[in-house]
Amino acid sequence: MSQHIDTHEEHTHDDHAGMSKGKIWKVFFILLFITVIEFIIALWIKPAGYFGDHAILIGNTLYIALTLLKAFYIVAYFMHLKFEKLGLQLALSVSFIFIIYFIVLMLIEGGYIHDHMPQL
């Protein structure tokens, strides 16, 4: 017979022991800071024309980068992916990268017919 019985409570407590209230608040303030930066860009910098002729491209690129950073923090800490095994982290990360790649590919190729079809 087995001497040690692994209960669900022991397993859960050991895997997620690194998530304290202090760390939760730290992640919250990081997310708040990123959101404030997004609002400053959207409501002050972009309308004032600080990005010049490429305002839409630079603004959208910054939004996407900041949103991906926020998504990383949410998935890593609040969905506990940071505390999972490396294999699961890699499987989800690689899948996410391929999904983003296919979305970008479809957006690029989606305009091909419109650009290359003769106008009727």
C-alpha cells in the first residue's frame, strides 16, 4: 500500500503558494499603469498629432503591444499559467503564436482580391 496519499488540497496549495496578496496587488498596479498609458495615448497624444503622419499606424501598434502585455499578466498570474509546468506553458504559447500568425496572414491576404480584381 502507498504510504503517502496526495490530496487535492496539498497539490493546489503547493503549486500556487507563490501567489500572495502582495503579488496580486503588484500585478493589479502594473495592469492599471498600462491602462493609464493606453488612455493617455488615446485621449491626449494621438489626437494632438504627436506621432505625425503615421499616427494611426504607431497608435495602433502601441495599443496592440500594450494589450498583449496586459494579456500576458492576466494569463500568467490571474489564470495561474505562470505556476504550471513548462510543457503546458510552451504548448499554449506556441498555439497562441500560430493563431496570431494566421490572423495576420488572413488580414493581409483578405485584401488581395479587392486590390487585384478589375473594377466593374
